[in-house]
Amino acid sequence: MLEWLGFDDDSNLPRFQSLLRLGDRFYWDTDVAPMLDMEAHVAEIAVELATRDGAASVLLNARNTNPGDSESRIDLVIFPAEDRRNYELELLSAWPRRPKATRATSPAVSRRNTPTPY
């Protein structure tokens, strides 16, 4: 993992939260950390980690060894997710170019154009 993130050795490796991009750090503090305290685990959380060359998209699973204790250890399993992220970006960029027939039959579009009966 050190090589993947661009670090030579673990002596200069920052804390995990320091590796999170700003938005992901906020997400960790407001959503993931409280969930780890309440449920002791999270799965398939998509975040970006800062690397020496920019950022790396990853999926992570985490387990809190002692929920509710400020001194508990959090075990992390981190999977590279560059291919998944590229696929998601490809889907998002293709959305406006989808065939017109698909747009008309999309349930989300149909609901959005239907007046709300208030």
C-alpha cells in the first residue's frame, strides 16, 4: 500500500484521516465515524485517498474493535477502485447522450414532469 500511495516507507506515512480528501474527511467525521461507533462496522465506502501523484479512488471496509471507546482501534481494509470510479464517470457522462426514447420512458423523468397534487 505504501508504494501504491507513493510513500517510500511507513516512517513518514500520515494518519489515515490525513490521507482523505477534504470532502471525504468531512464525510468520515459526520457519517462514517458515528456509524462505526453505533454499529461497529461499515462496508464498501467509496473515498479518495491523497497520494504523492494526486488521488486514488478506493473502497474501504472498517471495523471498530470497541465501539463507544475513544481509545478503540479501527481496522481498515482498502481496495483500489479506479476502474469502478472510471466506469461511474463514464455512466454519468453518457447520461445526457442517451436516446430520446429512453428519456421519455424513464420513471424519474415521468415523475418529475407530473404535477404534485398538493
